[in-house]
Amino acid sequence: MTKFVGERITVTTQGEIPAPVTFRWNKSVFTVAEIIVSWFDWGFPAGAMQRDWKTRRHRRYYRVRTDSGDIFEIYFDRKTPSGTGEWYLYQKLDGDESSAA
């Protein structure tokens, strides 16, 4: 069963295109063993009055498997009020949902 989380998390990354290596959630640190799939979301929020580049989402999602076998979807939101971007834990998935994107 999928568990929606929707919480900001702390992530360590590596690489030119920052890929998640570890993340902290609920006082635990999870190590990413595998990035199963990644994708971009450049859609518009529900009810957006305008549909232009300023109101568009700028998120990169990652479905990851941790070294403990847990599967999570996390994303980096580049368009935040701080301007620096923030990481979020979107949801925790069951193992049988890992290949559906």
C-alpha cells in the first residue's frame, strides 16, 4: 500500500546532475542503493490562474530503493520561495509498485 508523506527532507547528493545518495526522514538516515527511475514534472498546479513558465512546477522526481529494500519517491523542487530549491519525500511505496511510473 502506498503511503503519502509530503514532507521536506534533507538529502545528500553527488554528481553534476545532483542525484540523491542519502536522505534523512523521521530521525533515520536512508542510503540510496538504486535509482529505479527519474522523471521531470513541469506541469501546472491545480487551479493555476496563469499557465506560463512562472507558474509551472520545476520538479525532478526519483523513485529509489534504499539499502534496506524500502522504496520511496522523493523530488527536488527547484522553484521555492528561498530560491535554493528543496527536497521532499513524496511517498513510500510497496515493493510491487516499484516499476510503475
